[in-house]
Amino acid sequence: EHEDTDLLLQEELEGQNYGAAAADGTQCPSVSVSRNSPTKRDCLVVAVLCFGNLINFIDWFIVPGILLDIQKYFGLSDGETGLLQTVFTLCYMLAAPIFGYLGDRYNRKIILGAGIFFWSGVTLGSSFITESHYRIFVLSRGLVGIGSASYSTIAPTIIADLFEEGRRTTVLAIFYIFIPVGSGCGYILAAGVAESTGDWHWAFRVTPCMGGLALLLLILLVPHRIQRRTAAHRALSISGTIRREMPDEMPDVHRAAKTTWCQDVGSLVQNCSFVCSSLGLTAMAFVTGALGVWMPLFLYRAQVVQGIVPPCLQESCNSSNSLIFGGITIGTGILGIIAGAEAARRLRKINNKADPLICATSMFISALCLYIALMVAQTNILSTFIFIACGELFLSVNWAVVTDILLYVVTPRRQSTAIALQILVSHLLGDAGSPYLIGIISNAVQARNIPSLQWSFWSMQYSFVICAFVGVLGGGFFLLTSFYIEEDREEAQR
């Protein structure tokens, strides 16, 4: 009789699929049954999400991969050039909370598909913009950022619902490997296509085809509804049984589903681990955004000063630095994310504060490496590449670990909102402004001195130093996270 009652209750709970409207119009959560190993369907879903993440970040870094060509084509200063990525990031971060709200309440597959279709279409359209329509080109980058926000906000929450905590870290590491891989492929694809065709516009016509394939795979392989894990359901999966007392708890679950977005935000702001780790991620985003946009151009100017390459006077410029930097980004990204996830998995067994301590240590080391890279750039370009690689390696250590921190210090029904808020803060104070800030500082330094190739390099070098100090600040925020993480994790589990 006990087993029959539990079975009936389980079927009743599972029947309340996410996306089905309750009588009062609210969304009801559903049970996710615990599994010891992922099913074939789960693996296919993760594969599709990873492919979409790859395309997402290729689109992010097409512009930095051919930045010198775009700068010459539109006749832009450093400040105007940095504005391209700033507009993209601003639109991305402003759209993220909207998609977080929608992702917590409506069908996530439809939102993901619409986002892929939108950003792929806009990217294709931007490839036909002429030099007299720079503002339209800037607008197109902003629209691509809106489409990208839908993906980055919602996809990690689907992974969180498919896997238990121990396995989730590994799967998130695989998912976030495609951030540096996609970023590096963006540089390589843009530079390679521009060099082979002699026209940088063709670089914007490749990813829309890949986006169409991702959309097709999403439609065919990803279930229309993926059940959400609430805190109550996760507790059930731990115990392995459905208890008789669960019907008495159901009103609390329904009341939890009715909380407003403002209440969710208020609860997250009081979560010290969430706030401090988000500020640490903001510092990461600041440094990553500045490096991603300006580093190939900085390396080019360093090589010109050293006499390694001549100044670019023709329409199609040498893209070797973008190719090399793209390769470095891919290699260090894969190695860093795997190393970070593995270090977190091992150290958690002996220290409950391992995750934020790993993030803090890697930020401090990365800041030191980047500072050394900037200082030796004028005299030894090989050493510059080596220290840039080390700096990117330690930055990449944190990607999966930071997201995992969020997923276990925030209750599941607030995770899409939490990710959206983290995206908003980290980009608003991070990479939304850092490319433009670097360009503005570079312009200011050049304006105070006689125009020359030497000052063109020095201006970029001086403006880049700020990234090293922001990296140290980020390490401090992660260190602060370690003081609160145990208490906040227990609270989220309760």
C-alpha cells in the first residue's frame, strides 16, 4: 500500500510538466526522477547545447578577429573601434534579465530556438553593410548581442536540471569549454576567411549556416519540455523515495512558484556568496573583454615597433596575430577549464571552500602574467605570447567553477534569474565598458603626444595595465566569497 501511494503521488507530480498552466495562470514545477547515470537523450541534449554555445562565441569574436580590417574599412579611431564590442555587450546584458524572467516561467526550448534564429539572421545581414553605414553595423552587433543573451542565460539551467551535483560540474566544464574554443575559432575563422577571400565581409556569412544546423538539431533532438528540479524534488532524489508527507508540502511548492521577479532579486542580493562571486566574475569579464578585442591589435603594434612586420597600408591586413591568438585561446581554454573542474572536484573532498579559493588563486596568478606580458612586449614578442598564454590559462580555470558556485548557492527556481543578473552585472561593470575604456585611454595618450608608431604602441600598453589591477581586485572578491559559501550553500539546500 505504501509503494502504491508513493507511485500515484510520483505520477501526479510528474504530470505537472513545466510549461503547463495552472488554473490561476501560474507555472507549476515538476519532479525530476533521480538517475545514477545520464541517458542517451541527456547526452544528445548536452551535445546540442554545446554546439550552440560554440556558434554563440564564434559570433562574439568574429569582429576582434578582423578588427584591423574593420578599423581601416570604416576609418575608425581606437575609441570608435572599441565601441563595437561595447554596444554588443550592452545589448547582451540588458536583454539577459528579460530572458532570465522568461526562462524561469516559459518553455526554454522555444526561447533558445528563437534566439539562435535571430542572431544568425542578423549576422548574415551585417555582412552586406557598406563603409558609409557604420552606425547600422554598430546596431547589427547590438542585435546579435540580444540573441546571444537568450542562449547564455537559459542553456546552463537545462544542464542543471538534467544532472545531479557531482556529475553536473563535469558536464558544465564540457559546456564551458566551448567558450574559449568558440572564441578562438571566431578569431581563426574570421582571419582565415578574410585572408582567403580578400574581403572581411565573408567572415559574417559562415556562422549563419552553422546556426541553421544548430536550430535544426535543437528542434529534432531536444525535448519540448525538460522537467525542472526544485529544492523539494532534489531532496526527494537524495532520499530515493517519495514520502507520504509530500502532499502536505505541495502548497509551499505552489506558493514558491508564485513569487515575483522582484522577490527573487531581493533574495539574491542578500546572498553574499552570489554577490561576491558575481563581482569576481565581473573582474574576469573586464579583463577577458579587453584582451579579446584589443590583444591581436596590440601584438601587431608591438611587432611594428620591433620591425618584425611592416605597417599595414593596404585594405587587407596581415591576420597572423589573430590566428595565433585564436589558437592560444582554444588551447589554454580547454586546458584551463578541465584543470579547474578537476581541481574543484578533488579539493572539495578536503575543503568546503575549495571553489572560491581556486578562483581567487587563479585570478592573482593571471593578473601577474598579464602584467609581465605587457612589460616585455616591446623587446621580446615570444615572451609576450608565452605570458599571455599563461594569463589566459588561469583565467579559463574559473569559468565552470564560478557557474557551479551559483548553481549550489541559489535555489533551483531562481537559477535562470540568478544567471541573468550575474550576466547583467558582470557585463555592465566588466566587458561592456572595458574595450571602449581601453580605446578611449589610448586615444587620450595619443592626443597628448606626437603621432608615431611608437606612441601608437605605448598608448595601448599604458591603457592595458588597468587589466592587471582589475584582475587582482577580482581575486579579492573570490577570496571574500570563501567566507560565506558554506552558510549560503546550506541555506540553499534547506
